[in-house]
Amino acid sequence: MKQPAVDWNLVRSRIRSSESALQEALAESPARIAAAYRQRAVRLANAPREQRPVAAGLPVLVFRLTQERYAIELAEVAETIPFARCTAAPGSPPYIRGVINLRGELRTVLSLSRLLGLSENGGRDSGFILMLRRQGQEIGLKVDGIEELRQIRPEELAAPTEGSYLKGIVSGTLMLLNVDAVLAEIFLKEES
């Protein structure tokens, strides 16, 4: 069986027309760019909307002070570090635990237990420091332990019955700390 002869002129003609079509498709003219943007805008406008879940609540870090459980809004915490090498500051009030060297900067560490009027835990040299995210007020709060990260739904939060340092109480056992009130009290005490 004899194979048909190849018409090379026809092949060359098709290759040239393909090359010119490719050059035309790749040419950047203002009209082509505007058309491409219009097509993209229509495609995006008609795209099905993704249903993102609504935030379940307020993200908090749950920690312990003696036998009590507290929470602090996660947005208030810059970092948590183990409590170590805290140097007492002579002549400082009892609620100031001391200072630490954090990456070459001295930071004040407050005893949150003393501020809240709780007895300090037996392990005075253990625990964690919650470094607050406050510009110009680089302060750490010493806590006894860190338990978990969780979300507090608005319906779980009840108004505090007492205590100016609380934003609310969750399920009667978890107290949401009001960091602004704590810092205001500290700076008020320092001024007097």
C-alpha cells in the first residue's frame, strides 16, 4: 500500500497561518486588553459567592491564677513566654513582680495574682508571662499556667457582678479579664 504524497506547500501555508494567528493572539493592543478585563470582570461578578463561616465568637487565651480560671482576649497578647530570670526591682510596689530582659529590652512584669487580690501560688518561680500588645506599655502579666485557646460566644458571656477588672463571666467559672481596667489601675497607683 502506497502512502499518499505530502503536499509540502500546503503544510507550509498552514504553519504560516498558524504563526500569524498566534502573533495576533499574543499582540497587546489596548482594545484586546480592555476586552480581557471586561471578560474577567463579568466572570468574577458571576462567580458563586463563597460562604465563609461567621466567627464563632471572641478568641481568648485561658490561663490559671491559683485555683481560678481567667481568659484574656487573644488580640491583647503579643506573646507568651515561660517565667524565668525575673529580677525584683527594689522599692517597687508588691504588684510589680520585677523586670525581665526580653531580646535586649527591659520589660516590667506584674503579678496579676496580687493585682486581683489573690494569694500567690506556691511556685513563685514557675508559670508564664503574657506580654501585652500595647504600644508604649510593654508590660507582662505573670500567670500560673496556660490552659487553652478557645472562642467565647456572645451568648456565653454574662456581665460581672463584681470586680472592676472583669469584662464578663463565662459559664460561672471563667472570668474574662479587662486589660484596660488593669492597666488604668496600675498607672493610677503609680501617679499617686
